[in-house]
Amino acid sequence: MPVKGQIASGRLLAVSNLTKLFGSFAACNAINLQIESGEIHALLGENGAGKSTLVKMLFGVLAPTAGEISWMGDNVRITSPGEARKLGIGMVFQHFSLFEALTVAENIALSMDRSISLARVAEEASRLSRVYGLPLDPNAHVADLSVGERQRIEIVRALLQNPQLIILDEPTSVLTPQEADRLFETLLKLKAEGRSVLYISHRLEEVQRLCDRATVLRHGKVTGACDPRAETPASLARMMVGNDVAVVTPEGTNTKGDVQLEARHLSVAARTPFAVSLKDVSLKVRAGEVLAIAGVAGNGQSELFDALSGEYPVSDDNAVQIRQKPVGTRNINARRLMGAGFVPEERHGHAAVSSLSLSDNLVLARNQSDRRVFLGGGFLKIIRQGAIKAAAKRISEAMDVRKSGEDPPAGSLSGGNLQKFIVGRELDRQPAVLVVNQPTWGVDAGAASRIRQALVDLAKAGSAVLVISQDLDEIFEVATEIAVISEGRLSDPYPARELSREKIGLLMGGMHGKTEGAGAEHAH
Amino acid sequence: MRIELEKRAKVSALFSILSPFIAFALTIVFGGIMFALLGKNPVAALYSFFVEPLSEVWSLHELAIKAAPLILIGVGLSVCFRSNNWNIGAEGQFIMGAIAGSILPVVFYDWQSPLVLPLMLVLGMIGGALFAAIPAFLKAHMNTNEILTSLMLVYVAQLFLDWLVRGPWRNPQGMNFPETRTFGADAILPEMIASGRTHWGFAFAIIAALAVWFMMRYTLRGFEITVLGQSERAGRFAGFSSRKMIWFSMLFSGALAGLAGISEVSGAIQQLRPVISPGYGFTAIIVAFLGRLNPLGIIAAGLVLALTYLGGEAAQLSIGVSDKVTRVFQGLLLFFVLSCDTLIHYRIRLVRERFAALKADEAH
Ligand SMILES: Nc1ncnc2c1ncn2[C@@H]1O[C@H](COP(=O)(O)OP(=O)(O)OP(=O)(O)O)[C@@H](O)[C@H]1O
Ligand SMILES: [Mg+2]
């Protein structure tokens, strides 16, 4: 079977003057881009630069307002993902589209031709997953799988169509370092076969490691192209943001005050079969401190967040203390009223409701803590739109949230911009205690440094900050103390200055040193 | 050739507005076809079904009487449906409200006082709410599917009413007819306007619709309902409890259904009989959806569905078809409303097989 993709010029895809308008706002503005056969091409740009919009047009999810796409030398109009797949384009989205109740094979079959039997899909999927080193059990239910495994399904699903071009939108922002390494091996294998990859990421180190060429977008326009290996992360960041990325200036002269947030022997049974139970977790955060909790995802981070935030209160009132008052059994709004603020990890459907406007999403988090300003009409609790819109505007300006329109639905913001808003929503209150889970996932270098600086500044101003993060660079940038979570147990805290990456790595492996003592051999 | 549904990138604003109208138009077209198959002139039949009932003052009053319970129940259901609680048992809550409200005029018929009527209305609401509390409790604490429990409780309510009017509450002076005594003057919901029979139940319906509209649009409670309907997790983050929302929405819709029940009995029938509703509680589900779960839309939809009841009666008399056509029209309408809503999220595409096949060949 002659493959049509083997063409002399080597040019697989060329995009000229591609433009997408949302109303009068140009998310992509006359973009030119070429992708050769057999290259890994990076698409870089700050949050809201138009990266996702561009690749959605290539995959037929969005219709371009103007411009042309040429595929293997022919002009094409791609009006649906089905058509893109037929041409030989596969895509792995920033936010996954899987049915949790179905098995891996069923999910894959859904995007395939209906004439192919489930058994053949399963067989083909497990063959591909072996060839590309992406272990997958076709009969597993998606609900039971980790984020990394879910992403493998998306990749295998894309590979099954035998694509010439695979587009990955921020694939590693949710992966552990080990999972990311495995993904890179797969991508290099694809490249060796002569396929091309279009790769979107905010992690500049991995772009340098992996990619042959890079195109940089800013405000919807191409602002440069380069060989990422010839650049430094700092120079790449400068191309993206337009100026130097500020270096986070940590602690300095933090004066440590009283304990503001405390967990005492916090134990929580797993709520679902896939959750992790918390085992005797104790921690203290003083005013002026940033305690960072490192660990590989899925070791109890979200369970710890739920217990500290009060979304799922615990039975022992003393197990959680905010400003030295027991709150273990109180709900999230009671804790907010005591001066605490919370930023969960998942943006869509947890920290924000995508279909609601930004101002409504402000009410979501602050309907009790700011009820004097935001609510009127006594017991009727009438929402004061004016005051809320003004506050939403203030937050957007403070955090430099880029959006189309005054008060758009949260779902129309780019991932990173929504994250800025969600963090800004809490910072705007100057909370005495702030608990943040993965503060900067999917956030560009410039915005990430702004968010981290804001966390550091908040602590300097006398608040207690707890940051849960997988990103060691982030942890070393912001933390004054570091503890490591592993299988629902938390290590003792160490001053950030005394801890090396190697030591953290050991702690992540479950060797809790003095806390576990004799129990250490359990880990192996 | 084959038809494909393709997901729109964005919800279509145009079709959100248009869809109920398209559904109504399709219902008329298929209704016409049905009349033609029955051997009637479709135009004349549709005229006597949909237009004639609107041409006289007394029948406009009948329209308002029938619309009142539909709107009242539909408004309550919209709160349930928006918060993701699927109360399908409003018919049962309607009946239980009617029974609870009738305790005073049937059991304590001697007691005459201006307090009787207000108390009856309150009892009606309590009766409906308590009956809705059963599926609410089962869902909130036992994780039971409320669609099944609320639906099955309708049969319990119907049989309970049947037993009451044949047994303990039968009118001793009623020559063994299965009816209660007729209500005394103090227990009757008066007429609203001098020109006809429309009673205050219609006013209750409009007031309820306006109040719920206000609640959904301006208050924190309305916001809570919207958020919990979209994402339970985000609601929990906001400090809203989906368990409390189960209770609130079920009790609220139960109370409105109960109020509709006692208003109907006290305003229109003035006694209890084995059957007091031509399926208002079920038809109100159609009303809620046809009105886009928006209280103002529900007022309009309630009037439309009330017309199908009147049209059925009129068609029975003037063209001699069974009044079952009412049910057919209601069914058609619900079917088309739900299917037209697909257009809001999907685009319909015709795919030409031959062309597709050619392309596939090319690829090999
Ligand atoms: N459906 C939409 N309606 C209106 N505006 C939109 C829509 N989709 C995207 N936008 C706007 O277009 C801009 C580009 O968004 P896009 O998602 O392409 O950014 P991105 O480069 O992928 O950013 P990130 O790195 O944060 O994911 C943003 O300002 C966003 O608000
Ligand atoms: Mg994006």
C-alpha cells in the first residue's frame, strides 16, 4: 500500500494567514506556520496567545475566519475532526474527552469506524501500545486510571488512525516526571518513523530536549521561529513574553509568627475505591511561612486538600486548626470566614463552572466571606452584580487575565488565564491562610512567576501559605519549608535551604526517615 | 446518503430560542397528518382543536383554569430539573396536596370561618411537600434514584385517594357515589374576575412564576440551584450542599404541586372524587421543558398545553374524535421539544455516501 505521505518536498503542513476571530477579538491573527515530515515542532506562547485555538482549527474543531491550510501540497478545508483524522491528523487535547464509565477499548472504539469490532479495536490498541511503549489494559475502566494512563488512551486512539501528524496540547502538565519521560520516548519513536509532531508546552526545558524547531506566538501573531536547542530557557521565555521573566525573590526577611494552619494526626479513610487514605498527617504553617508539599500525583494530595478546605469535613474537630481554633468538622465557608482561602487543582467543574461568567465564578468562591459587599436585600440575599463585576474587573487587572469581552464565560478563557483568575480571586481577599493545590499547572513562564511571587509576597505580608505541587522548581522557588507526601503519609518538614532534590526524591519513594523509622522496609 | 449529528463548537443561541417554536410547528404538521389518516379534514380539525377554544370568553376562562395547575407545577419542577433532581411524581404530590387540604371541608365540615380557606391552602402545600419528602429522603440518605421512587409514589397517591372517597370520606348523603361531601362556602376558592369561572389558582400560578423568576435571576439561592445543577463538585467548593438542595427542590416543587391540587379541588371541582386530575402532574413536565425551564416561558407553555386539553374536548364534540387526541398531541409535543433541543448542541449534516466512498478509495 503506497503511503501518500511520502512526498519529495518533505513539507507536510503549511498554514498561511490563518485567522480566527471571536467577535472582534483576534485569537489567531494571520498565522503562518510550516511543519516538515519527521520533525517535532514546538508551538510556544504565553497563556491566551492562541495556541489551542490554532490547533483546534487544524483539527477541524473550530472553523477559521480566514486563511488557508495546505496538507501535503493540497489546499484543504477541514470542517470536522473526522475529516482531520481521514487526512492523517491526530490530536490529544488539553482537556481529555473520555467516558469514565466505559473501558479503554470502548472509548477508543467510539472514535473509530463503526464497522470495526470491539475485539479488533482492543487487539490493535494493545499491539500499538506495546510497539510504542505505552502500557494499557484495553479492558480497564477509565474511572480507575491515573491521568497519565488516560492520556495514553488518547495517544493510542490518535495512533490507531495511522496519522502523519500528531498534535499534543500541553501533554505533560499533568504527568509525573517519569510518565513524561516515557511520553518523550514514544514521540521520538514516532519521529523516527517519519511522522511529525506538533507539540505545545509551557515547560521550556522539555521543549529544548525534544523539539527540532519552534514557532512562538504572542497575542495571536507569530513573533518568531527558532531552533530551541540553540536557545536558553530564559531567551525562549523572553521571545514568548516580550521581556525578561522576573525571577521570584524568595523569603528574605520573613518574620515567623504564630501557627495559623495546623493538622494534628489527621487520618481520613478513602472515600472511593480509587482514593488514597490519609494516615496520621500532622503539619504546621506559621504566619510568614510557605510550606510546600512535594510528591508524585495521586499520593493523597487532593484528599489532603479536601480535608484542609473543609469540602469534606472530618469527624475529629481538633484534627484541623485554623488560627488556633479547631475547625475539623466545619464546612468550607466557615473556614473562609475565619480568614482562609483555597485554590483547588482542577479548574473546570471544581474551582470554576465553565458555563458561568467570571463574575459568577467570583460569587462561587466568595458568597459567604464577602457577603456584606456582594449580597444585599437582607434574607433574600440578592446578588449585587455591580459590586461583583467591579471586583472581577479588579482581579482580572491585578492578575493580567487576558479575555475576550468584559465578563466572558469561564470556559472561553485559555487554561492559564482561568488559573490566574482563580488564584487572583483568593489573593484579592488577602487571606490569612491560603491553601493552593498545583498553583501554576498550564500557566506560562511569565504568569507562573507572577503567581509564585504573589504567594511569596502574601507570606511576607504575614499570611500562612500551603502549596501542594509536583513541580520541584516551583517548590524551591516559593517554599520556606518543604514536606513530602507519599501514600497518604506526610514526612516531617525540612527548611527549604537544607533540602536537596536527591533527598526529596528519596522521601517521595516512601522512605520517611525519622517518621517511619523501622517501618521503612515496608516501602520495598 | 446518511444523516450525521455533528457537535457544535458553541451552543447555538438562535436554536435555543427557536427550538420550542419548531417543535410546536412540527406537532401541528404531524397532528394534521393524524387527522387526515382518521379521515377528517386536517385544516378544519386543527382549527377546531387549536383556534375555536380561544374564540369565546367562557372558554378563555376554561383555558386559565387548566393552565393554572400546569404553570404552578411546572414552575416548581423547573427548580428541581435545574438543580439536577428529577421529580417525576408531581401528579402524586398534587393529589396528596388536594387530600391534605380537603381535611377541613370534609372532616371538619361544621367549622365555618374565614380561616378555613387559607388553612386549606397551607395544608395543601404541606401535604404535597411531605409526599415529595419521601423520594427526597430516599435520594439524600439512601442514594435511591428519585425518578423511580417519585413516579411509583404517584400510584400510591391515586389509590389512596380512590380508597378515601369510596371508604372513610364518602359523602353519607351521597347515595353511595364515590365522592366526598361538597365543600362549604368558606372552603371554596373564589372567582377572580366577574366574567367567568377563573379562580384565584391562576393568580397563584402567575405569582409563583414571577417569584421563581426573580429567585433564579437575582438571588444567591437561584445561583446555588444553577451551580449545583451544573457541577456538584463546584457547588461543594462554593459551600453549597447538594443534599440540602435535594431537600429544598423536592419540598419546594412538592409544595407547589400540593397548592395546585388544593386550588383545583377547592376552586374547580369543590369536592374530592376518585379522579381529580387529567394528568396535570405529568403534563407539567412537558410544560417545564417547553418553557425552557424558565418561569416566564413556563407561563406561555402552560397556556399552550392547557389548550391541548380544551382542544381535545372540543374536537370530541365538533368532529367526533376521541379525546385521547389530547394525549397524542402532548406526546408529540414532548417528543419534538426534546428532539429539537438536539439542534442547540448539534448541527445536522447530510453525508453523501458515494462521495465518501470515493474518498476512501483514494486513500488506499
Ligand atoms: N470560544 C471562545 N470564545 C471567545 N474567546 C475565546 C474562545 N476560545 C478562546 N478564546 C480566547 O482566545 C484567546 C486564545 O485562547 P487559547 O485557548 O488559544 O490560548 P492558549 O494559547 O492555548 O493559552 P493557554 O496556554 O493558557 O492554554 C484567549 O484570550 C481566549 O480568551
Ligand atoms: Mg491552551
